[in-house]
Amino acid sequence: MSRVVVVGAGFAGMAAVRELRESGGQVTLVDRHIYSTFQPLLYQVATGGLNPGDIVYPTRNFVRRHGARFRRGSVTAIDTHARELVLDGGARLGYDYLLLASGVTTNYFGVPGAAEHTMALYTRQEAIILRDCLMAGLEALAARTGTGDLTAVIVGGGATGVETAGAMAELRNAAVKTAFPEITPRQVNIMLLEQGPELLAPSPPRLRRYALAQLRKREVQVRLDTAVREVTPHTVVLGDNTMLRADLTIWAAGVTASTAVHKWGLPQGRGGRIFVDDHLRVAGHPEIFAAGDLALIDGQPLAQQAQPAIQTGTHAGRQIRHLLAGQATQPFHYRDKGSMATIGRNAAVVALPHGVRLSGALAWLAWLGLHIIMLLGNRNRLSTLLNLSWRYLAWPSGNSLIVGDLPDQDQHDRHET
């Protein structure tokens, strides 16, 4: 029986495993976590709207339903001659066909201090850390009884930055004033920095303007054409040497391949992404495919988002299935299904094919429905629906936030950026 190994339990890897269900091969999914994370809703965890368990799904449950196996581990090297993966700890896992879909990690673009003094929002653990540090900051502010303030700076005006800024504004404007009667909303400052001239750069101009107007309506301080030169424990230094005070600095400016990928010996391009042809096969290694955020397709530089990941993962899985059946592979063609981002309650932007553009409450309902449907597992869908409904309908009445343990003072000091 042919051995097929899929590396990464994200959108691309899961889509591939689903496609390989009837392939006849022995399929193994490898990931360093025992769960798959629904990354588009991480910011909801970070701002107290969802439980961490709402957006993760046990990987073993998924692979069992699709006739595959699971192996926990991180790939440290690829022995292409022996066709074996080397996992952390030195274990080896053989393959006949390999799909690399391990995703990417936060890109700090070489900004001094960014990696050390900011909080990213790319993993479940990072979302929990951000939530706990945010709540610790609010508790410290409440203890000062009406004096001082808390400033959060978000770097990056893409979907993650915009959605995080909007969620934090709702947290301040609705929940904080009731959960923390010692704090007035004007004591909590939220600032969004974007190096380019507009937010949500891939979106149509009208939707970019709408997102900017909605954030400013929610009293988020948005600064465009603003580069970050350096980050210190308590400040963000801009390109013009202006220094901004920052109690929390959230980095949402981009992604890149992890350092482990650079050791695999495969051809890489911009952002460390692995070069593949239009069939998603790695040059010089016809038995190796790459998909999702990690893949850089010749002639098709796709955005590192959920839809491209799902479509490339599905296509790669289908091509491996064809090879197992003795058939030829086919080129990949991306089908643009649109994009969306939410700013807050009754405010979102949706760009669909054929020039369909939505904003406001209808776009927000579409965003809500799609994100719930895309979650794995009915329990997760129901829990997320209930918690998001609670957030958007009950927070103004003073109902509680979803919180966890506050970090100790030393940990809070390390993340107080």
C-alpha cells in the first residue's frame, strides 16, 4: 500500500486528507498540535468573545472519520533520497507521496524589538496570552480608580488587524464600561497602524473606505502611511522617529515560513514559500506537493488566506489520488469566491465575484454564517453561535466576558507591549 503523508492540520492539510479518503493509500497526517485551529476567529478568543475550545477540533477525531492516521510531531528535515521525514526527537516517517501544508508563522520584517516585545495572533496559545494580558491590563487600570489609561497598538491593516481593532473597540465601548465600572471608555486607547495608504488592500476601494470609516466611528485611532521602525517594551517607534506609548502591541503585519522550512532543502521564494508548478508539485521532486500558505505557485501568486488554502489542499489531494490510480495530474486553477472582513456588530465588508459588494448588517450576517459553517464539528458550531450571539447581543447589557487566568506580574511585564 502506498504511503501518503500530509504535513499540517490547517485548512490545506485537512482538505487534502478529506480528498484522499477513498484513495486506497495509507494516509498519515502529521502536526505538532493535537488539534486543528480555526485561525480566522482567533481574535475573538483574544478579546474575550469565544472560548479557546470553540475554535479548535481534535485532529484524531478528524482523521478517524476519513480513514487516515495521525502522528504528532514537527518536521525537522526531509530526506528526499530515502523519502523519509525526520521528526523532532529523531524519529523517521517514510512516504511515497508527500504533501507539505504546514502553514507559516508571524513575519516581523526585521523590525528591531518586534519579535521580543509584541504579541502575535497566529496560534491558539498566542490568542490566550493576548487575552490574559489584555484583561490583566484592564484589572490594573481598574485598581487605579479613575486615573491613568491603557493603550493598545495594533500593527497591520489587513483583515487580522482590522478585525482585532474592531473587536477591541467593542470590548471597550460595550463590555468594559459595565464589567469595569472603575474605568471610563476614554481611558482605553486603541490605535491601528498601517504602512500602506489604505486598510484591507486587496478589497475594492469602496469597502476599504467603509472599513476605515467604521473603525473611526468606533473611536479607533487609525494611522495610514505609517511605518514601524522599532518596538521597545513600552513604546512603538515610527519611521519618522515619533514614539508612541504602548501598553500592548499586537503584531498583525504579515506572515512568513518558519525557520524549519529553510532546512528542508526545497526551492523557496518570497516569504520562504516553497516553489511549486501549476500542478502543485515541487520542482525536482515530483513526489512532493505543497499547498496552502506555504506554497508559491508558478504564475499564480495567491493570497495566504483560507480559500486558497482549501482549494490548493483539495487539488493536491486529488492529484495524489490520481497518481495512486495511475492517472496523470492536472493543473490547478483558482476559483475566486470573494473575501470578507468584519469590523464589529452590524458592520462587515464582503467582496464576491462578478462585482458583488456588500457592507453593513447584511455583510455582517454573511460573515457570521460562513464562519460558523466552516468550523469543524457541530459542537463547535453551536458553541460559537451561542457565544458570538452573547457577545453581540448581551454585552451592552453588562453580561460577562470569557476570561482565563491572569498572568503573574513577571509574565505581564514581558508581554506588556
